[in-house]
Amino acid sequence: MTKFLWKIGGEAGFGIMTSGVTFAKIATRSGYHIFDYAEYPSLVRGGHNTYEVLFSEEEVFATQKKIDLLICLNQTTYDFHKSRLDSNSLVVYDNGMFEINDNIVKVHLPFKSILQELNGQQVMMNTIVLGATMALLEGDINLLYSMIEEQFQRKGKEVVDYNKQFAQKGYEYIKNNHPDKIKSILIKKDEKEKLVMTGNESFSLGTVTADCRLYAAYPMTPASSILTVLAQWQNQTGMIVRHAEDEIAVINTALGSSQSGARSAVGTSGGGFALMTETISFSGTAELPLVIFLGQRPGPATGMPTWTEQGDLLFACYSGHGEFPKIVLAPGDIDEMLKLTVKAFDLADIYQVPVIILADKLLCESHKSLDKEQAMSFMTNYQPNRGKTVCSPTDKPYLRYKLSDDGISERLIPGVQGSFYQSNSYEHIEDGHTTEQSKPRFEQVNKRGKKINTYLTKDFDLPAVYGDVENANIVFVSWGSNKGAILEAQKILYAQGTKSAFIHFTHVYPIDSNKVNGLFSKDKRYILIENNSQAQFGQLLRMQTGVEIKEKFLKYDGRPVWVEEIVDYIKKH
Amino acid sequence: MDDFNAYAPTWCPGCGDWAIGVALKQALTGLGYSPSSVNMVFDIGCSGNMNDFINAYAVHGLHGRSIPVAIGMKLANHKMPVLVVGGDGGIYGEGGNHFIHACRGNHDITVIVHDNEVYGLTTGQAAPTSSKGMKTKSTPTGLIESSLNPLAIAITQGATYVANTFTGDIKGVVEIIKQGISHKGFSLINILQPCISFNKFNTYQYFNEHSYKLDEKHNKADFNSALIKAMEMSTEKYPLGVLYQVEKPAYHEQLTQLVAGALIENKRYENFGGLIKEFF
């Protein structure tokens, strides 16, 4: 089956986002895979919000340009999206509000008068158009009814029934007035259960899976929903979720908690991350484990808060003053997010270093479907690996920063009788006391540095390769959330006769030069794809491995890399 | 008390830090603690250098950031006492925001501030507690700002134990530290101490002349009386003793997550099926 893109738009503050998630869940409950994407300004009211959901019988990783069904709650939505419609596109609108003169499939729905008739509030327009959607796509209206029940059951049967009426009106209006426009595209199938999660939700689930005991944050788009999700769960999970006074307090609180032996994490975006960097350096030299979630948005400074970019890669990799080891992981989708979050906690404990999970607004806030059974089995089978963390010291006297071949020393959880030690932000000798002497300085710098090699040998994962590099005409190289658009572009290119491969990096820093060099040969056409203007991963790859990718596709307007843009680029070059 | 002794201090001879170091060890010993049963966080400065002179489970952190580290340590293991040792620069200047908010939270930590009204380790610049008009290396024509009043801030922002003391009275310092550690909730112990190398103004003689001990008539449970006493500090009159002490639930006592035990002792949560329901 072909993919189908459903999109709704309207004034901000009137339930567009909720309708989007509702439709995404209806699609997965109907047996389909989804990927969704929302655009909204940094405002609570006013402005224009949109939400699009792509669904398909096959797994989907990115949205598409062509809109198959557009729901316009106002004229702005139509005007903004004209260029993405063709003569087969269904457009649901109220001709009492505006009229359309283009060659599309017009689906007039009088939601203003239905609203008046039922004495409803503006937000209930969403329910009317969702009902209409179920009729137009021949979906099961009961799925929408049960979503309404779940949403309003706490308010009682009367409220549930009242809201259902709006759905029913929308549904019946289409059945009675537009039977010729109905497409059998959302017919309910029996499929395995799927979860619908954003990157932030997947990270949240990952922290619980990894037995993270304390999460601290200061709200900042696009990372804020981690704080709210984990806060809602805290009575169940037992995690302490703390909204501190600023990002500096946030990261120092988490580090204090880590010192006491609890797995701890923080989350923020670029501006908040900038405030945290001194403490990242502290974490590095004091060798205190910490997981830091960085959800990128376009900078510099306040930038474009609700949009997406990959502009903080080099900043993340080189964050913190002085030289110390750290690990940066960049998941490409919610499945990788869950797995790499859990791995981040293990790596932080094993190497006693800060580990950064690098995401962006696209990954943070877009929903994707994920096989429920697969996710459950991953979570239940996971056992935390805390490395050399101990509850009683092996040797006495205990030396916190004891020199070792792999660079890692035993980390004693404080409180054991007969021992004591300090975690020191000053340079220190093996037992933790401050030093300014030459020999121990050399020894401790070398010891910390050794952890990089140990990591590269034991835990660095090579990039995933999609397609066959040997037989490909084109090899895309990218990292993080661009994965989705590139995978979808590969399918289109293949159908058009172009064989491509895709090297997808998740373990972005540090990179093992020896292992990675083998993936690059001189006689291939490599194209670097990034959502920033300075080809930051290209720079990083060259710095770390000597591999230089000359051909670049870069985008930095706050929007993600679109599938069609990649395809067009290949056509034109 | 010898158990707490680590390296020989490198403070200047005659510095008030010596007295605070001794008093702190005496207080801890007096309360029955050992280096293995205490969590300490040291700020950066001459005061924070105590990290190498006293034995404990400790963190020597970043300048100004000792309070949030202490909060994290307390939340993860509230069964151990957590002490912060810092100076007026780190706690009231660089870390002023943390100080205010820690008071609000009534976090059960004891914050011991070496208040010498100058920056010592960086050789003599103005501190938040320096008097208006004071000439220092960074204010050669005299400090324009008026001095910060840490006692009034602490009392008004929610601290539940606020004391002021002076290194000229070691017995008093020991007693106040003991009470501060035993108090459940946020304890501020501001300790006036001369910096003999870089503050020629706030000397032993100066503090002796400008301070007085609070008598039994002072009602430390009364917010208004405490605040009136605290405000005297802004007029260079230093009341010594416990200005304010009330019983209120500490931050960690209000977390249901910690009812069963310390955070690090709790069982791992594994009911993932329950959590993922909302994603279906």
C-alpha cells in the first residue's frame, strides 16, 4: 500500500496537537505504522499550528511532501499548504468560512454550524473533523469513540456522550453528503500492538528502564516534556524528579546524587546546556557518572525555540573546559533512543564519565510507532551494568582514583564504615587529595585519557549501514534524526533506478578511526547530509578519522531535511 | 577528633579558618560522627580548601555550586548528614541563586559560610558582604553596592535555622555548628572571620567591637524578632547566636519516594507494562 499523509491545521491553542496524537493512535490501533510531525510557533495562543501524521502498512521513518488529506480549521491552513496538494488531495473545510477555487477534492464540512447546533466550544471542532476523517478513510469510528472515552471518562458518562456527538455528526455528514469521496485506506486490520511515542517519551522510558533514580531539569523546549512525563510517573517509579532554579543547579544536583550512588540524569536544550558545561568538565575530572539529554533547536542564543536543527554537535562533543573523556550518542529514531538511553547509563557507570544523548526537536517531539512486544522484551530483559561501582572497597586503604590499565578505578558508594574519600574538581592524587605536582598530574591525565581507548575497544558501535556500499552508486553519510528522511529517500531512489547506501552514525564521539576508515573508499560518491550550515559531523569525522566528505547537502532553516529534497538533489546533481 | 585530621592546613597563620576547622571537627566528634558517616561538600576558596584538611566522604566541587551538589547528595541518601563549607563569595555571590532557592526548599543541609567580607584566595577583591565604600583591589575607589545581608535573606526565604557566629568565640562556633547539624531543615551558619592578609578593615578588633551575643530574651522562634536582629547586620552591628529556628518539614521528608528508605536503597521499578499504557 502507498503511504497516506493526514494533516490538520488551525489557530494555536485550540487542540490541534491533541487531535494529531489522537489520530496517530487511531492509525496504530487500526494496525498501521505512523510517523508524525508538528509545527507550532513559540506562543501559547495565536499563530498557526499544524500536525501531520503519515501512516502506512510498512514502517515509516519520515513524513512526506504530498498531503493526501488536509483539514483546514481556518483559511491560513489552506493557504500555507496549497503547494503540497494535488488533484487527488482531499481538503476538508467549511465553505462558510472560505471557498477554494483550485483543482483539489473539495470536502465541505459545516463544522461551524455543527458546533453551534450542539452548543460546543471551539476546541470541539477537532472532534467533528476527526469523525469526518474516520468516514472519509473508512476507518472504525469505534476507535475514535474509545479515544474519547479514555480522554473524558474521569469527567463522567455525560461528558463522554456529549463529546461523542461531535464525532458522530462529522462522521455522518461525510457518509451522507460525500459518499463518492470516501477512500478505503484506514480499514482496521489485526496487527501486533504498537506504541506511539516521541523521542522524549522514549528517553523517559529509557531512564526508568535503566533504573535512573533522579532526573533534574529546568524547562526548555524541546526537552521540557521529559520533565513533565517523568514528574507524572514519579509516584509510581520512585524516581525523584526535580525542577531546580536553573540549569547550573540542575546538573550539580544530579552530580551530587550520582556521588551518593544513584543513577542520575538531566535534560535541556542548547542554552541550558551552555550553562551546564562547567559542571560537565567537573563530572569528567571527578569521574562522576552522569547522563545529559540535549535536545537541539536552532540557535544561536534563543534562536527559533520550537524548530529543529543539528547545530550543537561540535559544542556537545567539546563541551567543558580542559581535557577529559566524554561520550556522545545520537539516536536516529525512538527505537534507537530507548536502546541508547539505557546504554548511556551503563556507559556513564562503566567509564565514570558524562554521557550526552544528542537529539533534536524533530526526534524529541515527533511520534513514531514501535512494536510493543519488542519494546517490552527489551525493557524486561535489561539488567543495569554498573561497571566498577562497589559497595565495599576491594583494597584498603581505598584509592578513589587508583591508576589502572583501562583507566577506570573502583568507585565506592559513600557511607561504608572504615572508608572515606573525596571526589575532587581540583587535580588530585590517587586517594583524591589535591595536587599540583608534575608526576601525579601526568598520571591522572593519562589515566582519564585511557578510558577513551577502553571505550573505543569495548563499547564503540560502528555506524549502521543501510544498503550495500559495494554496489551503491551513492553513499549517504549522516547521523541522528536525519536517518528517517534518508531511509525513505533511499526507497524512492531505488524505485527510480538509483542504488544507494547509507552510513548512519549513532556513536558520534569519540570515533574509532581504524574501524571507521574501512567504510570509506576513494572511488565512491559520498554525500554528507546534515541539518546545520557548517557540516559539523563532517568536521568531526575529518578531525577524528581523517576522512573528508566533500559533497554536502546541508539544511538550516529550522525545518528537518525532507525526503523529497534528498531525491531532488540526487536528480539535479 | 583525630580521625577527622587529614593534611596540615595551608591557611595563613592567624586566619579565622583555623578556628572553624577545629570547631567543625569538635562538633562532628561531639555528635558522634566519624569520617565515614558524614557527607561534606566544599566550595572553592580558602574555606573550601578544608577539603584536604578534614576526612569525610566529600566533594570538592565548583565555585558557587556546592549547595546544589549537597541537595543532590541528600536526596540520594538522606540518611547521612550533608554539610557545605564555603565562603561569602561562593555561597552568596557566585552561588547566590542556589542559596535563595535552597532556603525556599528547606533542604536538610547545613551550610557553613566563612564570612570574611573579602575574596581571600584571589588576593583581596570585594565580596558580596563587603561594606559599602570599602576599597579593595577590584574597587579601588570604594565599593558602590551596599553589603548583602545573608541572615535576612535566609530568614525571609524559608531557612529554618539561621545563626551568626564569630571565630573569636570557638566554643560558640562549636555549639552553633552542633545545633545546625542536629536541626532538621536548611541551616545557615554564617561565621564572621577576619582575613588577616587581605582585609585590613574587618579585623578581630573590628568584629569584637561591632558584635554582641544574643541573650535569652531573644525569641528565636519569632520571625519578626529574628528579622529585626538580622537587619542589624546591615548597619555593621552583628548579633551572635541563633537568630531564628523553627520546625518545618524538610524537602526530603515531603517526598513520597523516600518514605520506604533512602533513594539508593529503594528497589528497582520494573512495571514497564504499566507505564507504556499511555503510549498505546
